[in-house]
Amino acid sequence: MDTTTSSLSRSDRVGMYLTIVLGAIGAAAVLWTTVGRLLEVAPGRHVPVLVPFIGESAKLPIGPDGALVTVDVDQATVIVPHPAPATQFALVAEPIVVGLALLASIVLLCLFCWNLARGRAFHRSTTRIIFAGAGTVIAGWAVGSLFTTMSVNGALSAVSEYSYDGVLFSTDLTQPIVALALGAIGAGFQIGERLRRDTEGLV
């Protein structure tokens, strides 16, 4: 028998339910963005690809009366007329993987808030949700980064005819840090779950 009672106030529960609603809106936005990107890359013609650069510069007409000014270029959108098959595969796979990872993360967040609203904070299901969230974030980051790197290198190879040596691998370490934080939070909830079970055993 579940002896756990909700320790959340009415306003806190409303906040949890509001977060679930916002999560649903966010999921719709992710789905919209993912479908839009797929429609953009699926034809395989004149595909825009965001490419990072290191140590590159360009001249832009941003000076007085449109005078050219040299600026550092960290990233730019490259138009690939006809991507190679491997590049095209990566261009299609990348938004799918990232979109699915984001959707899964949002669903897990909503389930987490649902459990909290029902007073099931220190339960095994809540702990599993947190660890699943950490796994989803790290898996989405790893696979998404792989396809992003393939897309970037393929785009540079296509427009330069394999004569430009650009960034071989680029990634954002924010998501691994988030996954690590979720793992630590999950460990804390796991300890709370054990303490709850031990406390119930003394009653």
C-alpha cells in the first residue's frame, strides 16, 4: 500500500501542472522546428548548413557609408547545392535524432512533474525518470554531435571540392554537464527513496 502523501501545497501542484502544459507547448514547438528542418533538407538541393569556423575572417559592409570592415567569423551558413549521399543522410538524421531526444526529455520532465504533483517524489519511478532523462540527454548529444559533424564536414567538402580543411569535430559541452547534473539529482532522489523505505519500515 502506498503510504506516501503529497507534501506539496495546492499552489505547488498547480505549478507542476502548469509546467506540464508548458512542456506540451514546448514539444509542439520542437516538432514544428524538426519538421521544418526536414522539409528544408529532404529535397537534397541547395541545403543551408550552419558551419563553425576557427581563425577565419571576412569583410562586411558595416563601416561608415558601407565601408568594408574585417570581422572574425565563428560560424556561417553554407549553401550546399547537391550534398553527397553520406552528407544527405546526416542532414536528415541530425534533426530527427535531436528532435526525438528533445521530445523524450520533455516527456520525462512532464512525468517527473506529474509524480511530484501526486506526492511521489521519493519513489522508484521518479528516480528512474531522472536517470532516464540523463541517459536521453547524453545519447541525444552523442549521436546528434556525430551527425552534425558529418553534415558540417560534408558541406565544407562539397563547397570547397575537398580543398578546405575546416573544423573536423565541434560540439557543445552544455548537454553532458546537464546530464551529469541530472545524474547527481537522480542519486539524491535515490537516497531519499531508500530513506523513505527505511522510515516506513520503522512505522
